[in-house]
Amino acid sequence: MITLPPAVLDSLYGLAFGDAFGDRWFGILRREGPAALEARVLPPEPLWQWTDDTAQALVLVRELAEGGGIVDQDRLALRLAAAYAEDTHRGYGASMHDVLRRIGAGEDWREVVSGQFGGQGSWGNGAAMRAAPLGAWHAADLDAVAEQAARQSTVSHHHPEAVAGAVAVALATALATRSRGGPAPDRPEFLHAVAAQLPDSDVRSGVRIAARMPEHTSVRHAAEVLGSGYRMSGPDTVPYALWCAAGHLDDLHEGLWSTVGGRGDIDTTCAIAGGVIAARTGVAALPASWHAAREPLPPVVAEQELRAP
């Protein structure tokens, strides 16, 4: 069992809440249509299960804790493959089933991930969805945030856009962590600060567009313009999730409700937004019913007392 710095634990819990909350809406929307979402009514369910977003974040956090904040790519690759082998039914994407099975079978992760999609690598959102706690870990050093976020990304997602998405999420979380105990930056300021640290990429362009959106922009319009993960790519997921997070840096509960309204890859957009916001707010203010419903995290994470920062 490991004990984590408070902001890292908060970010991890926020990510898990967002993941589990978002994932349950796939079934609700299929069964009942949008009425429950528009009314913000949560039909009762005994357990909110988290998905591969949280499973991989747990692996990354363990890697950070045991590596002193430094990502050992060979070890991380094996750990991701081992976590997959232990539970393959967490909603992994089709390409990740192939990647993680092959790594688990002993193939070199570098050859596996670089060979995906005709040699360009995956540009999916899987490296971004797990990256938030890393940003909280290295919040004091944005260069380290970018470096380590990129290192953890390329273990599974070789494409530069996937890397940029992971770096963007980690940077946003670092900036949210830095603001703990003080006033929240406004949305444009926050998003411009993230974009300023990113490499030239579609992700950076998307974050810049998000920063320029008028204050009155609706969630539906933001999702249409930025993309809310229907393509499950970094550029199609991260700018929207960060736009949602940046507008709710003092309110995790409202932030998750807002994010889910954009539909798309709901568990992942909510996991990203939850990991960013909770690095600033913690998760203690979420309704008690949410705490009771969310699937517990495994014992590798110390169950520390949850306090508002």
C-alpha cells in the first residue's frame, strides 16, 4: 500500500469519480434517452464501476510512487499489461487490447506501439485519460510535468497528438494544483496557460479555440466545436474536457454534470475533468450518495481521510 501526496490522491479520486459517473450514462442514455440527463436525475444503481481510465491511472500512480516521480517506461509498460491481464473487462479500446496483450506476451513495447495504425501509432485519448495525477505530482515543475507526461504516453500511444493530449491534461492538473487555497484562474487565463506550454499540435489549437470561446457558450456548442470524444482521439477529447474543467475549478460536482452534458466518450471526458478539478478542490464536497455508490479503489492506494484543501 502506498501513501500519496494530498493533491495526487485528490486528483486520482476525482478521476475515478468522473470515470465511474460518466460511464454509467452510456447505459442510461441507451435505455432511456436524454431525459434523465437533461433533468439531472440519477437512476439508482448499486455500484458505479470505474473503467480502464481509472485502472491505468492507478498503474501510473504506483509507478510514480515507486519511481520517485520518474516514469520507467519499460516497467510501466509491463505494469499496464499486467493490470490489463488481471481484468480485461474494464472497457479498453480495441487497439489497446492488441497492444497490451502483445506486451504481456513479451513483445517489445516500442515496436508494438510504434507499429500501430500503419506506423503512426495510436492518437487515442488513453494516455490523456490517466495523466492527471502525474500533473499533481510534479506541479512545482512544469517542465517535469511535460517530460514525464510524454514519457508515460509513448508507452502506449506513440502518435504526437496523443502525447500532446496527455501533456495538456497533466499541465492543466499541475496548474489547478498550484491554485489550491487561492482564487481560481478564469477559464481563458487557465486554458491559455496550458496552451502556452504545448507543442504545435491539433490539441494545442483546440485548447486555444476553447480559451477564446465566449463566456456564455453552451456545453452543447462547445462539444460540437471542440469534439467530446466521439472519435476517441486526443484532439477530439482533451480540449473539450479541459474547457469543462476550466469553467468549474471551484465545483467538482457541477463540473462533472457539465462535462457529461457534451455526451461523446463520457467516461473519459469526465475522468479528465474530474482529475483536473479535484487536484484543486478535493472530492469531500461530493454528495454522500456518490461516495457510497462509487466502486472502491484497490488497496494499493492508501485510504486517506478526504478533506477539502
